Amino acid sequence: MLSEGQKIGLENKDIVLINDSFGALTAALLDFKPHSVINNQSQLKATRINLENAGVDISEFKYSNPLKLSVDEVDLAMIKIPKSADLFQLYIQQLYLKCKDDSVILCGFMTRNFTTRWKEIAEQYFEEVSQSLAVKKARLLILKSPRKEVEMAPFFQAVKNDLGLNLKQYAGVFSAAKVDPATQLLLENLPEVGESSQVLDLACGNGVIAAYIRSRSSDCALTVLDDSYLAISSAKLNLGKENAAYSWSDSVKASSSKKFDFVFCNPPFHFEYENTIEISLRLFEQTAQVLSSTGKFYLVANTHLNYRSHLSRIFTQARQVVQSGKYEVICCEGIL
């Protein structure tokens, strides 16, 4: 992929890896002590499992979160470019702040996914931005020579809404510009939540569902859970510390010590360039285990996903509350 003149040595380099989904690069480069930037808890789990399976002492695995890179300098960074251009910019900006004059950033992508926005972002921070030759339909953006003066992008932005909520979120969190229509439909059809209720906002994103419930029921106990570190950090911006618990996890089991009166969810089925309902189905099964005896699980989803047929195998009741266009709100209760 790199030409002979572009080859980069790894010895004695401070190496940073970003978006290394299952830890493949981490394992391959472990002799060079790379530092990983982890956003998803599922990535952290997978990396640790794969390192252990390879017989590696995971104490050698060093990582930090996307908002605070725990490295002094970066000689070489390797990124699998995420689908979100805003998230790509956050990663590039964070690396830029740690770069030296001779630092190199290699950004991998599938050729079919290329967008000129990636190149525009890279050129905001680096003088030299070039592309490698393609190998097996994959390419690299190669970034060199950090610019001397750069206008920094804000770490978080406001989310437009007509809910009377002041919402903020970090880059790469679902529905950055405004509250998405599916979530809006769920919010318009929420049940009454009592002041003493235990509530879980599952796959919370920026915490908009929890924030809306808090605006109507100020004393209920809120728990928010998401696989994304940036999502949980966004929810903290919007909810604060009072009566709120935060769980950076890809599993409802992380909150299994509680029994919830209500669980609310706009379940994800887009994962980068892949669509799948398997992760959501696993979350549904786990949700059944954390509901109180009278608890209710409300979710909103595209009707074409046919979630009710799956939910009816887990809950005694899975009824449609409302349908609007391609979205439906479903209420589940009782465990089979």
C-alpha cells in the first residue's frame, strides 16, 4: 500500500492507534508498545479478549479515551476512518495537538466509502495530505507536516430541538444536528413516570430521553447506558450528577443490580457501514432481566425491522402504542 519511499519504521516510535475495532493492530504491534484510543466499551472488551487469547499480558495494553489522549507526543498514528466526519475531525484534532514536525498519521479506509470531506478535514491540520495506492480496495490518507496555526473545532455542539431542552453532545454521537424523528415520536408517547421511579435510558446517546423525563419528573432516579464513551460523556453534559448514574457499557448486565420501573430505548441498528439487529436483540433479552415485576419497556424502531415478533418471544406482551410513518413505539411487559 505504501510505496518504497513512503515506508515508515516503527522502532522507537510513540505509536497511537484509533478505531482499532477488535484490537488486531494492537496485537500485531504490541512489541512496539502502541497506545490505543478507545471510544466503545465493546472495542475494549474485544481487544482484551483477543490479547488474552494470544497469550499476551493485558497489563501491557495501554489506552485512553477520545477526549483526553494520555500520551505526551505522537510519532506515528494509525486510524481506521470512522463513518462520522465529525468524529474523524475530533480524532485528527486530538492527534494534531500531540504531533511533532515529523509526525505521520496514516488513515485507512475502503475506497468505496471515500468522501472529499475527509481530505478537507485533514488539510485543516496538515500541510501534506496524500493518498496511497489501493490494495484490495483499501487506501490510506497520509498526513504530514502539522500546520503552525489551526482554528480549533469546538469539542461539543448544541443539538436543536423544540422540547425546551438545552442539549449538547460530542462529535460522533447519534443525531448531532437535532433530535431524530424516531426519538421524537417516543418522547411524544411517553407514559407518566412517577417521582420515585427507577428509569433506564438504554443506548442513551446524548441522554435526550433521560433529560426529557427529568424535565417532567425531577426526582426520579435515572440510569443511562451506552457503548460509546462520547455518548456517556454527552449525557453527563445534559443531566449532571443529581439522581443520575452513568454506565459506559455494551451490556444491560452492567446495571443488573437495579430493577427498573421503566426502560426506554431507541435501539441502534446502524454500526458504521453495517446494519444488524443482532445487538439490539441481545439488549432486549438483557432488558427483560432488569425490569421490576410491574416494569415496562418502551422502544421506538423502524417498522420494517419487525421487532414485535422478536419481543413477543421474550415478553408476555409486546403491543404497538403508536405508529407514525415508518416508525412505531412498542411497549413490552411481563417476562416469559
